[in-house]
Amino acid sequence: MTKHLQKLFLTLACLLVSVASFAYDVEIDGIYYNVIKKAKIAEVTYEMYKNYMYYCPYSGSVTIPASITYDGVECSVTSIGNHAFYGCKSLTSITIPNSVTSIGEDAFNSCEFLTSINIPNSVTSIGDRAFKYCSSLTSIDIPNSVISIGNEAFYNCSSLTSINIPNSVTSIGIWALYRCTSLTSITIPNSVTSIGDRAFDHCSSLTSITIPNSVTSINGATFRDCSSLTNINIPNSVISIDGEAFSGCSSLTSINIPNSVTSIGYKAFYGCSSLTSINIPNSVTSIDHSAFQDCSSLASINIPNSVTNIGWDAFYGCKDLEEVYCYAENVPSMEADVFKNALIEYCTLYVPKASIDKYKAADQWKEFGTIKVIEDDNIIALADNVTSYNNSIITDCSEISYTRTFNNTNWQALYVPFSMSYNDWKDDFDVARINAFYEYDTDNDGIVDKQILEVLPVTAGIGDLKPNTPYMIRAKATGEKTITVRDATLYMTEEKSYECSTMETKYTFTGTYEKKTGLKTDGYYFMSGGSLKTASSDATALGAFRWYMKPESKGGMLIAPNAEIKIRVIGEEDEEDATGILAPATDAPARIFTLDGRQLNTTTTDGLKPGIYIVNGKKQYIK
């Protein structure tokens, strides 16, 4: 080929590159569309793709119509296509009609002066990078029709101060809100099951966040460099905290790691320089490398018996470390430099008595300045804001204080891991135990329409409260109250149930030592305002050291109880008799009960099925 021809082909190639690629079928009133006439639908698109750039003709305020007419056919505008408004730096606002069901990838990417947008209830998906680099966008409401937020959807929306995520959303994509540096708080609904890697990475103004009980893992760098985050509650549905999950959260002072977590990933809490203490639950078997590196304010660590391996640099640079409690009888293996630059020569290591000689001989462990046996006379405080209580073995304690704030004098739930005597509470509280549970069919239609939970006051003559048992407690006056128990024994935190049975329903009362969410609306009940009430939503939270109740069928059809169950205290003045089967006054109509205490809506025995009944307090056999 001659040089002349080569030059000609090169010129043609350059011309081809510079030719604009037009992306639309029709332009109407300044808006470009692709149209499928057969389906009678239209998609908003861009004008052209030129020189490797999307050319944007849109500016100011744009209103997208619900439909257009193309070649005599009326077409509904159902989507905003990929790259439709990409790079429209002069676009300030947009109105989207209710006909639109999807916002495509990069739809508003780099719309730097877009300040507000209304997403209608018809939209079900927000594509990847849909609002990436919309640096002037201050707030956005996601409608409850949306089920997924795409990857990088709000990436670097640096002016975004608030965002509403509805409970229709099930997933938040990777990098979804990366560098939303003005975002201060966010609530993730209970519908979300997965949060992508780096979803909130570098949200430096984020001070609080709610993670629902539906999330099972906190993925890599999810909250990395959220430098204003002060505390966070991880629900007990989470089983893994992945690498760099909270790395660089320099304002984080406390964190609850629930008993469900089995692994703490590499650099999970790297650089959390305000964190002062950490309690690792008994479910964790390994601590990955650099997990707590440069947590320079960390003063104490509890390492449970379950941990078998600690990765390199796990506590590197924890220079304020004073105490390490390691409960493992088999000395955990350690990779290189676990406590390097932590000044452990000035720190005390507490270990099980049976293993102290092993720790004194083990590499790195032996470098602690003082190694002591874990004593049993620790003073433990249990407060009403405690979210988790972990105790793997029965432990004797010289003193335990249980603090709880009472805003009213109603009956509330009590469930604690230690026994208490009458003298421990008599000055500030009334305490009652569950005595019986009654159901009533007041209109004799075969359907239970009234429930009574009967409780019996605990007095000096009845005896001590048992641990891991549901009780009722009532403050004699409002305010913060403390129960101090001396020479107490903490028992294992296994859940136990207390059953009250009547008719076809079994009522199970179960305690919890962790702040609990996810009490489903279809049958869980908890104490509120002195009554047992159904959970108002799946996100309803139950405080630590409380109990909750769930009815179950004993074989027949389960009749769902009413939303509110009345509490009857035996001995207190009440409109009902204490046991429900005492005789009425002599001039009152007859009261008839079944043997299980269910009152019948009749004052005569006529028409009753054969059997034994209690009529005016006396047994009577009806043939």
C-alpha cells in the first residue's frame, strides 16, 4: 500500500471516530425518545454519543410527559433509559411521571447542579450509578415501590443530607452511598437482607445508623471511614463482620458484637481510635489480622474461650491497653506481632487458673508484664441500656448491680441470670410471678375473645426469685432504680420457657439478655404500658433482660389472641375474681365455668353438653 493510500485510510478512520452516534427515534418538545410502537411504550434517552462522550441537550427544569404520540400511536413513557441525562451539568430539576417504572444505569450520572428530584411510586428499580456525582442533590425520597438500589446509585452525592429507604427495598448495592459526606443518619428497613461492600464508605458525617435484624453479614468496608459514627448496634442476625467493615471509624466509642457473630475480618475495626473496650462473644473462633490495629484508646479486651487463633497485627498499636482477659484454657495460637507496639510489658493478662503456666511459656503471651488468674469476685453492672450479656459458665460474683429506668409504675417484664431475695427489691419494687393464664369465650360462639394473665405477688414468705425465669416487676416510684445483689451466682444464659396452657393454645414465655428486634406481628407479645401487646411491626425492639410471649397451637386450630391481654394481680381489687371461678354474690345471676376456667356466656345449664362444670363456685355434673 502506498503512503498516499495509507494517509487516505487514516483520514477516513478519524472521520468515522468523530461522527456522532444518534441514540433516539424521535424528539418531541426537546426530549429524546426510543419508541416500541407495537408495545406502545417509549423510553427517554440521550441525543447522541460523540467523540466518546454523551452529548446532553437538557438544561434547567425538565418535565417528562406520561405519554407521547409517535406516528399517530400514543405511547406511554415507561422508563428513563441508560445515560439519558448523563453529564447534564445545566440540569437543575426534573419531573418524572407516574408512568415510569425504571430509572436506568447512569441515568443522571454527573448532573452536578441537580438539586431535587421526585421519584414516583411507579418506579421499582434504580439502576447502577443512576445518581452518581449528583453533588448538589440534598435529599431524596425513594418510594415504597422500589425493591433494589443499584451499585454506586448515589456515589459521591456530597450534598445529600437525608435519604428515605422504604421497607420495600431488599438490597443496597456496592458503593451505593459512597462519599455521601453530608449524610448524618440513616435507617435501613427490616426488608433489607444484603448491604453491598463499601455501601456507606467515607460517609464522614454519619453519626448513627440502624441495622435491621434481617441483615446477616456486614460486608467489606461497609462503614469504612465513617469518622463521625459514635456507636452502632449490630443485630444478632449478623454472623460475620467482614474486612474493613468499620475501619477508620475514629469516633466510635462502643460497639456491641452479638453472640451470633462467628468471625471478625481483617482490619474490621482498624483505626477506631476512640474505642475504649471490646467484648468479643463466645461464638467467635478467630480474629483476623489487623482487626483492632491502632485502636489507640482501647484499654481492655475480653477474649472468649471459643477463640483459637489471632491473626498478625490484630492489636498492633493499642498503646493504652491495660487489661486483657483471655478465657481460653487452650492457649490461642498467634501469628506475628499480634500485640506489637501495644506496650504489653506494662499490661496485665488474666487467664484461667488451670492454664496460667501455659500462657507464661507461650510466645507473645509470655511478654505481658503481669499474668494473673481470672478471679471470681468481679463486680458486674447490668443496666437497662445493656444490649447483650454473655456468660459461658456459672460464675460467682461478690456483687451485681442491675440498673433500670422506670418511666411509669406499670407492670413490666423481668428476666435476669441471677437469683434475688425479697430483701433485694422490697423497698423500691413490687414483684409478681406468673400464676395462670385464662381464655374466655364470652359470647359462647366457640371463639376465644378475652385473655387474662394472672400473676401472684411475691412476698417475704414465698421465697427467692429464680434465675432465667419470667417475672413481673413494678417500681413504686418512677426514676432510675438499682437492685444490688451480693454474693450472687450468674447462670448460663440459655433461654428457658414457662408454659401456661388452656384450651387449644400453649403460651410460652421466653427471656432474652440481648436487645431483640424482629418480633413478628403474627404472634409475638411483649410488655408495654402494663399490658401484653402484639408487636406493632417486625422492627419492634425489646430491651435486654425482658421476656416475651408466643402462643402456639396444641393440635387444634390456633385462635390468634387479641392485641392486648389484661393482667390480673391476685389480691388486688379487680372487676374480675382472682381465680375466675369463685361464686358471685347471692343476688347475682349464676356464673358458669368450664374446668379450665373458661367462663361461658350463659346463666343457666340448659343446653350445655354433658360434662362437669363449675356453677356458682361448685362442681356440677350435667348429663
